[in-house]
Amino acid sequence: MQILQPGSAGPAVVEVQAALRGLGLLTAGPDGADVYDEATALAVRHFQQVRGLSVDGRVGEETYRALTEARWSLGDRLLRYDPERPMRGDDVQNLQERLLELGYDAGRADGILGAETESGLRGFQRDYGLTVDGTCGPGTMRALRQLGRRVTGGRPQLLRQSASLVESGPHLIGRVIVIDPGHGGDDTGFTAGETTESDLVFDLASRIEGRLAAAGATVYLTRGRRGGPSLAERTAFANSARADLFVSLHMEAHGSRHARGVASYYYGTGSGVSSTVGEEFANLLRREVIARTGMLDCGSHAKTWDLLRLTRMPAIRLDCGYLSHPVDRQLLLDARLRSTVASSVLAAVQRLFLPAEADPPTGTYQLSTPA
């Protein structure tokens, strides 16, 4: 879709403004107004901030999809599993959260009604004497309302995620890890002299691939040096590979001359729902990179980006620094620093699977692998 931004006009802008008004983020404008003004941009920025999206005040595919999903409340429509076109919306996420609180494994609370959510819903219907049809209709809604206020604090899947790491053992042999070099193809990202962001992250991904493979893991890259798959293709590739971990690599750029440092991102919503293992891995990896490179620490953050939401395994994005900042740029152009970041990824992946009592301090773990 065409990106909507200040100055845009037309029916699509009217639709976005109507959605924002429905969410209470925008006051009614004059009749016939169809211009994307500053008030609309401010409302979009607020919505993006609350939803864990990239905050730029513009409406692209991801923000538009989130606005569409936000208009649904639980009870507005019948919810049922459709493998061809899964239902999406805040009502689906609310249903998932309620099932998880009641102790049913409904998968990740990502607002997408998949097979796991249907299985959890059928389990709830079976246990509470309802018609077991996998459809959230009036009868199921009534039961959820009656129980919802009295039964909370379940979330057993959080314990299952952590326990599965311990049970799977500390080795990397047999682990499937997908590394996603950002950008690619016609999308070169930020350009620093003759070097592009897409080239740099591919070089970094190749270094990480070598280290993880030498440690026994099976590693796949989502693209080659010249490829440029879409976001949907990247997540579908990781899901089809049945990966244990997904790591997306980026190098940022910003108009502010003060923007610099390393940040990591994992799937999480404003309501406290998050990928437990993803959050742990995002923190581990960021701290390893900071400890080994001395770059500025910009923290780990929960986001609802499709890249993190649509992957069915713990997924993170690592922003390795700002090519727009002179200090970060000089560091990132140095192959030695990229090798250090690759070693940080190896250490973080290995530490993720180590039991707590065997986990070494950040920045000290060493695994003997070929350079």
C-alpha cells in the first residue's frame, strides 16, 4: 500500500482518521476533511508507541494492519479457526490471554487465531461442559466472563518455554538457528561511503553462521548477498525450517547526531504479554555485545513488529549500532568489531541453553571454534 504521511489525502486517510477516532485518539474534524494533518500524525505516533510499533507518524502496511486489528473487541464477532485466512484482531488476543490465564495452552498471545488457540479453546469448552466446536460464540463468551474475574495467574506456557530450554540440554548440536540479514536486494538500507547497510549485515551474518555451525548448530540465512526477500518470506522461511531461534540483524540510522548504540527487541505487547525466552535472549545478546565492544547500551524493548510476531520460535532483532553516527560508523566498518559481535552472538546462544548454575558472567564465556 502507499504510505500515508502528513500531506496525504483521499479515502484512505479518511479511513485511518475514522479508526483513530474510534480508538479515542483523534477528535472529530470538519466535514469533508480528508487531509493527513499534524493532529493525525500525532495520533498515529501515539498509537504506534502504545502498540509497540516503529514510531514515525506514518501509516504503512504494519500500522494499517494494527489499526484494523485494534477495532475488534472480544464479543464483536464469532471467532473460529480458518487455516487459509486466520482471523486477526485484539479480540483474538484477548481470547488468547484469557485462555492462558485459565491454564490452557493457546500458544503465543499474538492476536492470530491459529491451531494452538483453537486447541486451547476446545480444551476450555470440553472442561466446562460447553459445545466443543472450537468457535468462540455467545455460550463460550458467557463462560469466559463468569470465570475471567475469579481465575487469574495461569500462564503455564511461560514455565513450559523456560523448562524446555533446560530439558533440551546445553549443547548446540542439532539446534536450528535462522539468521536474518536485514534489507537486501533493491533495499540497501543506509549507505556509508561505498558500503551499504545490507552488505555489512550480510557480512556479519556470514561470520555468525560460521561460528554457530562450528559449534554444531544448523544455521540458515534468510537471504544471499544479493537477495531481498519480503518480511513475510523471511518469517515463513524460519517457520518452515522449524527453527529454535531467529535473529534479525540491522544497523540503524537516524537524523539526530546523538543517536548511537546497541539495542535488542523481542515480541511483547503493551499489556505485558511477551515471549519469555525471546526477552531473555534479547537481554543476553545485548549485554554480551555491550560487554565485548564497549558500545553504548540502548536497552532491550518489547515490540509487536510482524517480524517478531509471525515467527513461531523465540525471535529477536539486534540493532548493532548507528551508521549515521561517526563513532559507531567507524566501529561497524571495522571487520574486527563485526567478528566481535559474531562471537557475542555465539556466546549468547550458548548461554541461553546453559543451566543457571553453569552460566558464566556476561562477556567472559568462550567457546573454542574456528575463526
